[in-house]
Amino acid sequence: MAKIKLTKNELKKQKDSLKMYQRYLPTLQLKKKQLQLEIRGVEARMAELKARRETLEADFAAWIGVFTEEPAARGTDGLPLLSVKEVSTSRGNIAGVQIPLFDGAEFELKSYDLYSTPLWVDRALELLKSVLLADLEFKVVEEQRVLLSAELRTTSQRVNLFEKVKIPETLNDIKRIRIYLGDQQTAQVVRGKIAKKKVEGVAP
């Protein structure tokens, strides 16, 4: 237990601290609930993307052999037909947390010989693009969860600190100071009465 001064000034200081804790605690509790809600939404989105990818992979399985064939798998320069050129993200703010938002991606499609390339390559490329988009968005959403979870841990620690440590300690300190000051006031009154009786006893 921290040592405190048993004075009126300390009593005021502790009362001010208690008001501050009681004022900020509801805000922290609200932030905690908001973060928990947002994390559930992010995890639901991750589950959606995972299910979507599994569905796309099932569709893609029928076309996967295309990308092991030549020249279907590669363009005229010998490189893979489809590659990610750029991932577009922006920044969002949830409960004071800066998170990345997935805006899309730009793909680079290599040129290929339309006559020598099998007709099903076009469909396979579209499926591959959808799989890559799901993967790219999943990574961004996963980063959202990491950032929000870290903030939730910090906020939960602060809520616990206020609820279980700071507020109870401050209430206890206020009680100790009040008891001490009350005892001092009572003692002062008693001393005053004793002094008065002594004075009256020696009066002529």
C-alpha cells in the first residue's frame, strides 16, 4: 500500500483522482466493447474470405493443369501470365486505432499467343485472379485483427487497472484520511475541553 499524507490537501487530491478515474472508466469500457465488436466483425470477414478461397480453389482445381502446360502457363517472354502488380490499401480509424483497408489490386497480364494458347486459359486466369484477390484481402484483414487485438489488450488492462486497483485504492485512501482527520478533530475538541476545565479550575 502506497504511503499517503493524512492531510486535507491529500484528501482533495485523492477525491480529484477518484473523479478522474470514474470519468474515464466508462469511456474505456465503451472502447473495449467497441473493439470486441469490431474484432468479431473482422474475424467473420476472415471466415468469409477463407470459405470463398476454398470454393474458388475447388473451381480452380479443374483448371490447375493449364498452368503446367506450355505455352499456356507463360507469356511470350517466358514469365507467368498473371502476376500482382500493385495492392491498393487506404487507412481507416476504428476506436482510435489506425488500420489498413483493402481497396483492391492491380494485376499484370502478360501477352500470349491467342492461336497457340488453349481456350480455357482465359477462364483459368479469371479464377486465379479471384483466388489472389481473396488472399490479398485476407492478409489485410488479418493485419486489422492483429492491430485491434493489441489495442483491446491494452484497453482491457487499463479497465482492469481502474476497476480493480486505482478506484478501490483511492476509495480506501480517502477513507483512511477521513478517519484520521476525524480522529484528529475529535482529539482537538477533547483537548480544548480539558484545557477549558483547567482554566476554569484555576480561575479566581
